[in-house]
Amino acid sequence: MMLRRELLAAMTGLGVASALAAGGSPLAAEDAKIPAIAGPDPATKTPSYKAPPGSVDTHTHIFGPAATYPFSPTRPYTPPDAPLETFRALHEKIGVERAVIVNATVHGTDNRVVTDAIAQSNGNYKGVANVNAAMSDADLAALGKAGICACRFPFLRRLGGVGDMKVFRTLVDRVAAIGWHVDIYLEAGTIQEFVPILKALPVTYVIDHMGTISAAKGIDDAEFKALLDLQASDDKCWVKITGPERASASGPPFHDAVPFAKKLIDNAPDRVIWGTDWPHPNVKIMPNDGDLVDLIPLYAPDPAIQRKLLVSNPERLFKFAPKA
Ligand SMILES: [Zn+2]
């Protein structure tokens, strides 16, 4: 297990860390050195599973178009454009009408790509923003008014990490004061280190991608057990049932990730939410979103639990108007 001081030492002043620190100067990244990543599978399959009305895809991204929404010069990777029209077509195809757009590190703390999409969604989209300590309370309030319900903290070295836990905690307190929750993206293998930090938070937190667990380690792995214990013992802890393609060792259709998702859902059925993670930045194997939808009834065979996972839980967490 990585010691906390080693983890924090690894998260030195790059990317998000520089964006988070008040007055931190952005690195002068050269575009040519930023790795390009693959786009999503454009041939989305029509899933066999029909999601209930009002279902929410709670983890998605929109990239650009870069001509309208320029990517951050300090971004950790460069994706192909994945604009709002393609995003809408994806959801049309998989039969999901509502979504939460999580601003990716590619757009830095410019959240317009998210708030502009929300503004055109007729109440069907909400957002998770990237914020930093330099933002004023009025900036945060304006984001809240535009449909942002949370902000994201990616504790990932490849996304720049977070260098200063005091800055993190101050930001958490500030967003908690305006009714947001926080979205936590952990580096694989660090859940145990984060348990005391997360338990001490004054606000609801959502752990992305099932805690970035690895299916190859098995259901009895200490990391996964730590996640289950945290989820069971802390009512503030929610888990996103996303990223089976990230957890899987067996490849499509990622059935080796199903027991993990199932266990997390059974463990706290009122504090789990589902998402595609379209357009799937930085995955080793690109999933087909139709296949991901068809995993839902394997995760949660009971329609009443499916409704919690897809409709009532995200409605409550992201403050969507309930669907009649
Ligand atoms: Zn994502």
C-alpha cells in the first residue's frame, strides 16, 4: 500500500494541482508534447435493455468542439472533439434522456462547455465542474445557478493530482456551503489511504468508477473490501457504477466487472448511480455504449433497484426535477 506521504509527494505541482492552488501559474505546455487519445466507438449498438423513463447517465463528458471551447494549454491529453450533437445522438441511441456532464481536465476550469449544454437541455442535464481556489464565491454561485451540482477532484497522477490537501479541504468547505457535493476520482490502489480523509469530509462525496478497482484482484481484495466498508459505514459515501471497461481484465463485454458492481449496489442501493463515461477518455479497450447499457440488468436484476440506480438516486443527488 502506498503511504500517504508518498502519494502526496507524487502529486506535485502539475496540471490540476497548479490549477487548484490560488495564484499557481499554469505550466507552459507545448501542444506537441500532449498525448492524443482515441475517440469513442461511433457505431453505438442499440441495447436490448430498455432503461426506465427518466434514467440518468451520471458520468459523461463533452469535448469541445475545440474551435468553440478551446482545450486548456495545461491539459494532460488531447481528445478528438466529442461535441453536444454527438452526445445527444448517443443518448438517443441508448434510450437515456437525462445526463450529468462532468467537466474533464481537458477543459481546465473553463466550465462553459458544460453550462452551455445544460442551458440547452430543457432541464435534462446537470453538471460537475472543475474549480480552483482562485474562484470567488460569486463565481461558484454562478455555476450553481447554471446547473452545476458538484465539483470534481481527480487524485490521479496522470491528471496532475492534487498537491495540497489544505487547498482541497478549503474548497470542499466552500462548495459544501452552497449545497454541492464532491466527486472524487482516486488513483487505483489508494482507497485505504483516502478512507480517513473522506470520512472526515463535511459533505456528500461520490467515488468515481467503483473506486478504480481491478477485477483481476478478485472480489476479496483488500482495496475492494475497504470500499465496501466505507460505503456501508458512511452515509455521505456514494459510488458511481461506471468504468467496467476500466476494471475488467477479460475485455468486452466486461462480465468480470459485474460481481463488483452488483456487490456495491447491494451494499448501499440508495447511494449508487450509473453512467457510461462516454466518450471514454484514456481507456485501454474502447467499450461500446450499447454493451454498457446491457450490463445494467446483470448488475441489478430487480427492476425496483434499477429504478433507484438509474432514476431516483441521481434525481436526489443532482436535484433533477422528478419525472412524473
Ligand atoms: Zn470520465
